[in-house]
Amino acid sequence: MEKQKLNLTEEKIKKLVVAGTVGAVLFAAILVMLLIYQVSSMISYKARIDHYNEQIAYYEQLIEKGESEKETFMLRKWIEREARALGLVYEDDIPMN
């Protein structure tokens, strides 16, 4: 068998260069689209994280307020119970006996 020689004319070389350029441009365009998609996803993800952090802070504040109110209520209730055990009453209390 004889080895066939590649017969590359100027026209064939131009077609190869054009095809390579088109391929590279399409590849670059796809990469740019993927980059834009990733950046937009990251921005939306960061916005959701910020929203959830705000909600966490709000609920932590509610919990803290609720605990302090509970402590105040429990403290007042304990003091009143101990005072009544000692026989102390409010001025406007109605005697139960």
C-alpha cells in the first residue's frame, strides 16, 4: 500500500482555520454563559442567606425577650408566694377566711 500524502491547499487550510475559530468562539461563549449563570446563582444564594440570617436574629431576639419576661414573671411569682406564706397580703386583697 502506498502512503497517501495529505494534499493541503490554501483553501483547505482556510477552512480548517475557520472551523477551529468557530469552535473556539462557541466554546468561549458557552463558558461565558456558564460564568454568568454561576454569578447570578451566587448572588441569589447570598440574598437568601442574608434573609435567613435576618430571620434568625429576629427570632433570637424574640427568644431572649421571652426568656427575660419569663424570668421576671417567675421571680415575681416566687416573691409573692413566699410573701403570702409569711402572711403578707396586698392592701386590696380580699380575705379568704
